[in-house]
Amino acid sequence: MQGSDREQEPNRGQARRQQILDAAAACFVRDGFHGTSIAKISKAAGMSPGHIYHFFESKEAIIGALVQRKLERSLEMVLQFESEDDLFQAMIDRVEVGLNEKTDLDTAALEMEMLAEAARNPAVAEIVRAADAAKRERLCALHRAARQARGMELGDAEASIEVIMALFDGLSGRAISHPDLDKAALLPLLRAALRALL
């Protein structure tokens, strides 16, 4: 195998892995975790079941990878905050992005499906809880840094972040229960709540 072929192999493998995760996410949203088989995922991904198993040993491993991908995206957002001069303002400015993401029906449905599976399946619960803990830890550190930068008392970062996460995570349930919710009306209230909590 030539040098350029070897260099492309990891990229090709990563692209295939993402293709499987995208197909699985669409299947989980449409048919639920238990209604989705590896055969359905392979058909949606356009590859053989054997190829799926080359990357993931089970559906649980796929849902674990989806949780990890979600965590990585959340931590990328935290990194963006950390690079800003005014952390508070950066968080306030990103409220609309969070609102839109949490109220996207496919994103909300996938999140609910993963949480439902975590409630039934200890292996999935462990993955979801570990990802949640990692995200909370980074957000708490960000909260403390933002308060220190403004010369404020540290306060209870854990409680504040818990309420902020509950507020935003709850939007997914609201989007499913009330898909026509008025995001424009919610936005200033979410910003005010975030200012109060931060």
C-alpha cells in the first residue's frame, strides 16, 4: 500500500463510521431503538451488516458512539466559550444556537430515545451518565472562570449549571409536546434566566 493510500485509510474509516452513526440516528428517530435492527441500519447506511459490525459490535455500541458524538459537540461549544474574552457574554450570545438545537424535532427525538434506553439498559445508562458528568464538569469550570473574570464570588457552580442544563434539556421534551412553540418569545426569557443563573 502506498503512503497516500495509508494516509487516506483512517479518513475513509472515520467517514464510514460517521455514515453508520448518521444512518443509525435516522433509524432510531423513525423506528426507536428496539424497532431498529442492524439490518435496517445497514440498509440506511448503504453497506453490509458485516461492515457495520466491523465498526460497532452492537446497537449499544452505536448508541454509545452517538452519545459520545453529542458530548464532543457540546465540548466544542465549551472550547469556543473558553476562547472568548467575556465568557458571560459568549454564553448569552449562544443561547439562540442552544434553543434551535434543542427544539429541532429530530435532535429532540434522538435525545429522548437515548434517555429512554438509558432508563432501561444499565450499559447505556453508564455511557449517558459519564457523558453528562464530563459536560457538567467542563461547564462548572467555565462558570467559575467567568465569575472570577468579573471579580464575583464563585457561588454554587454545580447548582447553577444543573438548573441551566435542566432548562435546556427540557426544551427537547417541550419541542416534542408542542412543536409550534414560539422560539422568538422564549429567547429573551432564556437569556434573562441565564443571566440570573450565571
